[in-house]
Amino acid sequence: MFKRWLIIISAIAITMFSLAGCKSGEFDILIKNGTIVDGSGNPSFSGDIGITGDTIVEIGDLSGRTAAKVIDAKGLAVSPGFIDMHTHCDGGLGRPGANANLNYLIQGTTTVVTGNCGDGTFKVAETKEKWEKQGIGTNAAHLVGFGTVRGSVMGREQREPTPEELDKMKEIVRQAMEEGAWGMSSGLEYVPGRFASTEEIIEVAKVVGEFGGIYTSHQRNEFDGTLEATKETIRIAEEAGVRGNTAHFKVCRKDYWETFKETVDLINEARERGISVTADMYPYDRAGGGRIISVTRNAGLWTPFRVPEDMEPFAEMRKKMRDKTLSDADQEKLKEQYIDELAKALSDKSKREQIKQAVLVGTPEKPSGIALVGWDGYGIEASKKNTDLNGKILSDIALEQNRDAFDLAAELVIDEPDMWLAVGVMSDEDMKYAMKQDWLMFSSDGDASPILKETDTPRIGHPRAFSSQARVLRKYVREDKVLTLENAVRMMTSLPADLLQMKSRGLLKKGYKADIAIFDPDTIKDNATFADARQYSTGTEYVIVNGKISIENGEYDGALNGKLLLSTENK
Ligand SMILES: [Zn+2]
């Protein structure tokens, strides 16, 4: 009898205890013993954070307090979740498989700004419904794309809009802002954005100004005309009454690096005159790129090596390669033959001259990559065969070897047609100068990638989508010591939140939303490289999105805790 009672009492006690264990406590989550880097740039301090629902309700010494879930953050930095000011995650966030946005989330990034480079959809409400129905792993703040808007009204036509067309564009932007866009992006190096005059953009951006939104631009030129292009951004900010931002800020050609500091100073002068202008930058001194030759297309916009469009047998071979019924093996064989034919053509004096013309100049409608960017704008980043050339700029190699740059490129393309080059080479030293400015933010320019599988093989490409935030903390804080941890965190949290005028995110503060990264500042590390661009960063232990844990002990639990944040619900 006594035994039976004991069993019943113990069962009740266990039930009560486990109820207490999983439900009660003053907070839902209590983060204890962490080093709090609150996003303001102020010195870090030891403390605890209490979270209830999606909100930070207390911060300070919370010893003795209880919570349903306690995280011991001893030895770890606790910061606001990072806000990436410039991404193209709207590609992946809309695709099942990539919608977790794990390549960002696992770095501690909890909000990505989408719709950049003029490309963002203007259908904000529809996008929110779609994304949140399938779920997204991080928050997003969306920008309407000027290019998308112009394209929907005028197609790809190179002309001024009629007054009616201009009105139509403004109406679409107004609708997008009413639906919750945070501003407008432009991509003025691309069609159709490049066909728009400054005055046209100002007119459209005025609508954004009425809503207190931002104007962020992939400027008209990032090579020899960066200074002029930045003047345009400043003028648009001033005359449209918007906060202006230079996106993925850089000067991409070695011969023009000296203009970068001038451009930084130009932004400082504008700010002194009271114009709101800032910039974001990804933490790499190399831009995106591609292979040295595109065999199937002959030439993408930036591809350095090409043949004249109608030169045979290449035109005929490309036609064959576009046949979708071709097997992979046959496709491969044709590619090899193409390069063999190219080698033959290059040893023929007259054909070599014609190819050289195509590489150096191109045609008026389709200028060559070299005409646009110069040999000083290309950096070899992922060569498997000529590994000693990795990290070097084409014009520097030519100079070192005392040869003509075309002759060098012609030899490389035959030797290693898969060689990967960055289009756009920046100066790390100049980047560090920019980082010292109090208006510079970090970004990545990457997309949400499908969750990696064990069977995935290394892919050549730019690593920035997997690594930008972790790289800032590893390279520029821990190794190069250019930035303090507090300031780097500020550049990735409260500064972008300020630009967007996003209330209640970007700081660890009572009443703010619980978007939180907990990482080890001594080990956080970017693992992706140009040769193996998809590798998750490591060193982030916990990530909390809207008050819910998404990463625990460095592992992703499959949760989709993100939201498409609306400027109209900005509280
Ligand atoms: Zn861009």
C-alpha cells in the first residue's frame, strides 16, 4: 500500500517538475553569462538577457531568475542578429530548399535586405504571402527595383519615358511603398536601368522620399568612373529627398584605385553638407566573376575571352552545343573540340588578329569585357592548373612576364579554359580606409543557397554568400585588427537599421525584437573559398530569430522563424 502511494506521489511530482521545466519561468529564454556587444558600438559588458515572446524584456544582471530555456553564453559574444544591407536572397528565399537561408543564418545573420541592384519585385504583399506561407529562415526587408519598374512600363527601350510613362512608374513605386517596401534600389550598369537619366531617377525616387524610404544604387560605373557615379547618387539623394546609399562600394580596376579615397572623401563632404549618404561594402577585394571563356555563349557581359560572333567553325559549334538533346559526354567532347579549334585559329596570323580585336574591342553594340573593364580589372582566383597565378591580376602577370596581356590570355585560355577569374579587383588597403568611416556598413551581395548535402562537390565561385559576416569578424576584427568587435558589430547591426530607420531591431535593448547571434569571437570563421564557394561558416553557437531558437550548439534545427518585415509595420 505504502509503496503504491509512493509511486503515485512520485509520478505527480515528476509531472509537476517537468511542467515547470518546459513551461514556467519568468522568461521564455534566458541568455546567461554572455559578453554583450549590443550593436551601439559602445564597449561590451557582461550580462544576461531575458526574452519573452519575440521581445527582449530585460537586460543586465539576471542571476537567480528563471526561464523555460536557459542558454549559458559563457565565453561567447552576444550581439544583435546581423542585418545584411545588400543581398540577392530574394532568389533563394522564394525557392523551397533554399528558403531556410542557412548560409546566412548560420553566421548569425537574422535579416537580409532584398530587391537590390534594380531587380526587386514591386509586388511586396504578394511576396510576403508567398514567402511566409512556405516559411523563411531569416527575416527580409525588401526594396522595390527601379529596373523592374522601368522594365514593366517601357520594356528594354533606350529612350526617355513619356510623361504618362513616368507617372506610371511613380504609381507602381507608390504602390510598393504602401505595401511595405523600405525603399528603392537601382542597377545603373544594367539594362534597363542604364537607359534612365539622373532626372528620371530623381522623379521616381521622390515618391520613395515621401514615405521616408532609402535609395540604394549599384552605380553606373564601378571601374574608371566611380567618382562621377557616386556624385550621381549624392545628387539623387539631395534632390529627391531620400537617404542615399552606394551599394557594394568599390573601385574595380587597379589603374583607378587612386580614385577610391577621393570617392570616400566625396561622401564625407556630402554628409558635411547635410545630405544623407552612406555605403555598404562586402568584405572581399575581389568581385564576382566567371570562367575565362564561355564556350556555349561566346560572351557574357564580362567574359574576357571571346571570338568574333560569326567566325567559323565556332558559330556552328555553338549552335550544336545549344541542342538540348545532346548528352553531357557529347557536350564535353564538343567543348574540347572548340578549344582545339581555338588553338588552331590563334596560330593563324589573320584569325589571331580578328580574335584579338574581338577580345580588346568587341562591337559597338556589344563592347568586350576588356574594353569595359581592362586587363587590370581581372584577377585569377580559382585556377587548378596554374595555381601560382591565383590571387594575381592579369595586367600584373603580363607586366611581370614582360609580355602582351592578350598573348598571355590567349595562352591561358588554351591551357585552362575552366580557369575562374574575378571581374573587379579592389585594394584591400583602400577597403580598410573606407571601413574607418562611421557610415560604412557591411553586406554580402549573395543569395540564399540550397541546404548543402554530403554528396555536394566543391563549386568554383564567389564565397561571399556563405561567409561575409563571419569573414568580417575573423579577418578584419581578429586577424588584421582594423576594427574593434564592437564597431564591426555596429556596422552589421544598428547602422543598417538606422539607414532603414528600422525601429526595434539592430540593438540589444529592452523592448527590441529578439534577433540575436551568439558566437565565439576567437573562433568564428569563414570557410568558403573561391575554389570551394559553398562551405558553411563556423563559430556561431546560437541564433535566435523573432524570439525563437534556429541554431543551437552550431546546428540548424530546420525552423523557419523569419518574416518579410514591412516598413508599414515598423514599430
Ligand atoms: Zn549590384
